[in-house]
Amino acid sequence: MKVLIAVAVAATGVVLLSGCATMSEDQCLVGDWGGQGWRDGAAGHLVSRLDDHAKACAKYGVAPNMSAYLASREDGLRAYCTWENGFRQGRQGSSYGGVCAPAEERDFVPAYEDGRRIYVVEQAVSSAESALNSAISRIDDREDKLEAKERELRQEGLTDEQRQRIRERIREVRGEIRDARRDARQAEEALHYAEIEARAVIGAIGGRYGVW
């Protein structure tokens, strides 16, 4: 179970870098730097986001209005740095870049961490369910293949060599069924413990953040 949770935590901590421009040509030409700053602040983006915008708009000969952007970004951050949003961001598995002021972090960070705890255990449950469903699907598929090969073996007119190849394939498929059943048992056990952990975490947090 600890391994399953650790994998989920690691997966959620990965930041994917995109090669896409942060602003379109139309957005650059309109030049709503105040609005862009507010949106970036409300999304919890780092101030370095402005550098990305500058690079995106440079190809169109547009430079950012830094003062308008930064002033509005502060307003956006006030909307972002609330305990309600902290819990929501954590539950969504979003990363936190330390953009909130220390006074705001006193409420934001604990709520974010609680939301993150719920996200992690729910991801562990989802991962175990996916593994179980995959194993069950493999069992069904291999059992169908086994039945088809057994029917093939009963056909008349087969050579000894053909029958031998079919028997070998039947042995392989039976081994694959055993492996899939083993994986299903392991996934069931992982799901059982993941559900216990999820209930414990959710129960400990309770209704601290209202209905969610």
C-alpha cells in the first residue's frame, strides 16, 4: 500500500512542460495585460509566466505592459490564495508554486494539503480499480482464446504437427490465465487497502471544508 501511495504522489508531482505559446497572436495584439495578469494570478502561475508571454508576443512585435500585468496579478492572487481554493486545488491534484503571501499561506497551505491528501488516496483507489479491471479483461480474453484453441484441436484432418502447435498454444494461454488471475488477486488486495486508507483520510478531514 505504501508503494501504491508513493507512486500516486510521484505521478501527481510531475510538471509537464509544453512547447505551446502561452498567448495567441490575437491576445498579444489586443494587449490586455491587466486581464492577463489577473487570470495568471487567479490560476496560481508564477511571476515568471510573464517571461513566457513576452517570448510568445515577441514574434508579433508586442512587448508586455509589466506594471499593468503585475498590479492585476496581485488582485488575481487574492482570489487564488483562499482556503477554499487551496482545498480545491489540492483535490484536483494541482501543484502549488508558493505564490501566496505568508499571511495567506496560513490558511491556504493547510487546506491545500488536506485536499492533496484526498487526491492521493482517491488516485490510489482509481489505480487499483484500473489494474483490477485490466486483469479481469485479460482473463476474459484469454479464456475466449483457450476455448477457441480447444475447439480447433477437436477438428478433424489436422496433422500431428498442427495438433502439437495447438497444444503448445493451449499451454501458453493457460499460463497467461494463471498470471492474469494472480494479478487480479493482487489488484483486489491493493484496492481493499486503498479503500481503507481513503475512508480513513476522508473521515479524518470530514466536513471541515463543507460539502465536497
